[in-house]
Amino acid sequence: MEQLTALMSCMQQLGVRLLDYTAPDGTHLVLRAPEPSQSGQLALSEGAAAAPLPAPDAAPSSQLLASMHGVFYIAPSPGEDPYVQPGDVVEEGQPIGVLEAMKTLTRLEADYRCRILSILVKDATPVEPGMPLFSVEKLDD
């Protein structure tokens, strides 16, 4: 039972929702993680604000979202400067953060030219696909 509990905890941390396993002896095991609750997502978002919201007269803002499950990092490695800070203008394809999943690092890049208004997630926070990471202002060329 302890091993199953540990396995399910790992599944939750990695964002794995279904595990279908057949052992060499033919034993078949299916584990399904519970669906994430809205309250859990809201609690993570509420505690994650890292910068103030833009002033009411600011241009309309958009968000850059997590592309997959993982742990979000704002800098290439501990002790290094962050990729971006509020107020920075970034070009399409410019690195803005890193997602780590299963010991693999995936570089996050800006989807379009924009100004970073705020960082919505604290460094080293687990994220899910579609979770807002940055509030940005789209910039025209």
C-alpha cells in the first residue's frame, strides 16, 4: 500500500493522470489520479502573484501559458539572472523560462513580441498545461 501511495504521489507531481501497467507475471494494474479541483488551482494561483497588476489605463494584456506539466523556473539555473523581468520587451522565440519534467528541461519561448507586465508564478512552482505564467502586453511591429 505504501508503494502505491508513493507512486500516486509521484503521478500527481508529474501531472500523470493514468497509469496502465501489465507486470511480467500478467498482473494488470490501472491507476487513475483524481481530477484536479478548481479550489486547488485557485489556491496555487492566488499565492503565486509575483508582481503588481498593470494600471487600469494600460493597454489590454494577454498571458503566456505553460505548454506542459512540470516545474517552472524563471532562470537558467539557481543563482543566475532570470530570463525576463517585468517591463522587459521580448521578441518572438526569446527564452522566458524553463519547465522541468522527469529530469528533462524544456526551454519556454515567447509566442510573440511582447512586454512582460508581471510574472504570475513563483520560481520552482509546479504548473499544468494552460496555466498562465506571464501577463504580457502584445506589441505590434
